[in-house]
Amino acid sequence: MDVGHLPASEFDSAGLEQSLMGAPDANPVPDMVQLLTIDGELLQDDTYGSYVQGLTPEELRGFYRDMFLVRRFDEEATALQRQGELVMWVPLTGQEGAQIGSGRALKPQDYVFPTYREHGVAYTRGLELAQLLRRFRGISHGGWDPREANFHLYTLVLAAQVPHAVGYAMGMARDRLVNPKLPEAATVAYFGDGASSEGDVHEGMVFAASYNAPVVFFCQNNHWAISVPTEVQSRIPLANRAQGYGFPGVRVDGNDVLAVHAVTRWALEHARSGGGPVLIEAFTYRMSAHTTADDPTKYRLSADEEAWLDRDPLLRMEKYLRNQGLADDAFFEELREEGRNMAVRLRENVQQMEAPGFEDAFADVYAEAHPLIREELDEHRRYEAGFAGADDANPATTDPAAREHTA
């Protein structure tokens, strides 16, 4: 066993691994890859250590900066929702290590299929954070062009993005057969432990294995499918499921940003080079509610959350930077100020967002004009024109072309 692999027994002794049902000999808990201890000490690992050895001090500080700003963004978005500026919000607090570590392992040509919580991954792909809030403010079906950053729109239908990621990866492989000059690329499908119980994940993994698709399945096991704990969802560790499909499965400490980065870099290289799919289980914890419509106190104890506080991905990385002399108080204070300024700009941006007009909805159905949609728009205009004072209040009836339609 490599030094950087945390044995299951050691993790169990911390009281953080929930017991698995069934015979332990039949369902062994795999070793967990860890490169950074909770005290900020870097471990040696013969398998994955080389993937972080070349990181510069600037890149290491960048991991912390990314996680800090994404958490600050998450806090501000939660506050905006509580104040009625957003319809709903999906927090990510506690999962920054899993998202930043994996996101920074991606290359520009890779394509990401997220769920609805991958705000950190979106940030690493260069998306403006305010864009993420357009959908949660209820003024957009998406919020950004997926082609600009190879980051797909958020998927609210649980696990629906997984077959899409596999199909896209199969298309990437076929494109390279036709044009070998194209850069090697892979897709990453993000999903949670709850979504792993959906049939879409099973079907996606079957096709990925059958066609050797260049896809990385990245499961953020945050221990809770809303109110259902992991041990109710699966009788075996989630990473072990990969064996049934015939491709590698790796369990990594999801609160260790360096370990996640290393494992994801390895998995992406494996997939891009023709090795086929990989399943990564990032073992983490959801420190906040499932969404702002959820009350986690109804189904879990505060002691469970407190047990994970020492494993906070930001705290662990801060200890490492300080231990190595890579960051001082001035760095962290400047970052806090940057976070405050970012939050102010974000709030101003959100409050200035204008909802589209109702008629704009008719233009979003098809890429080009459609006679049926035009007919429905005319019907809507006639309906609006039927109200008293509509000629003064409704621009559609004051426009000559619109009056012609409603005559």
C-alpha cells in the first residue's frame, strides 16, 4: 500500500465512514487516495504523487484562491436567495476540494456535463459566476453558451447528463478516427451519490464500457441524496461498482484538493489515450442543505457535520501553504478583500438583471421562425388585447404589425 493511500480501517477509526451493510469480506472498502493530511502535510504516493510534484507555488496558491472565492460566491448566492433575489439555490460548501481539484485537471478540449451544483467546476472553466445565477433567478433556461467553455448547461433532471456525456465522448472518439490531427479529448460526467442510483448512470456506464468511450464518471459522494444516507443507497462502496462494468474505479479523499487533482489528471489521461472510462468516487461531505428549500436538521445530526469540520478542504490547504512558507497573513487578507469586492459586484449584477418579456419565450422554441409558434404568438397577442386599456399598456397592440395580426 502506498503511503498516500488511506486504508479504510484508519478512516473508519475517525468515525466518518458510515458502516456498509452486508459482509465486509464480500464488499471490501477500497483504499482511499490521499496526498494531504488534515494537518497540511504532503504524503508520498508512487502512483499519483507525480501529478502534483510539478505544481508551482502560484498554482498551489491558486487552488486555495479558487476554493475560497467559490465558497464566498456560494455564501452570497445563499444570502441572495434568502432575500428573495433568487428563486432557489444549490449550495456546494464542503465540496470545493472535489470541484476545484478536478476542474483544474481539465484541458480546454475536454467537455464537462455537470449536474446543478458544479459551481466550482464552472469557475475553473472561465464562466462568469453571475451567469450561473440567471437560471436560479428564473430569467433564463440556461445562462451561458456551452460551446464557449465546453461546459454544458446545468442538468436538473437527476442523472440525465450521464448518457449525454457518454454519447458525446463516443462522438469525440469517432471524430479522431476521421481526423487523427484533432487533440485527444475526454468528457467528464459529474453526479452525486444519489444520482448514482438512477438507471441513467447504469446505462451510461454500460455504453461507455462497451464502446471504450473516453469519459470520466466523477461521483461526488457527499453522503446524502437529499435525506437518504449513502449506506441506504448502496451495499458496496460506490467506487467498487466500476468493476462490474469492466473499467477502473478510484476512491479519493474529496476534501483533499491535491489528491483529487492528481487522480483526475490520471483518469483523464487514461481516457484520452484510449484506455476507456474511469469512475472516480470523491469521498466528501455536504456541509449545508441540499438546496435552500431543504432543512437538513430534519434528517441528520449536527454532530455529523462537526465531525467533518477538521477535514474542511480550505483549512487543510491553508495549513499546507503556511507550513511550506508559500502564503502569509497578507495573502489571506488580500484574498478576503477580493472576496468581499466580488460579492458586492455579484449582488449588483444580479439586481440589475432584467427578466425577458413574455413574448421572448416564443422566440426560444426553435432556432428559426416556425408557423405554429407564430400562430400561438398571434393568439397570445389577441388575448392580451382583450383586456381593458390594453392599447395603452401593451406594446404589441400599439405596434402597426401587431395590430394587423390582431385585426
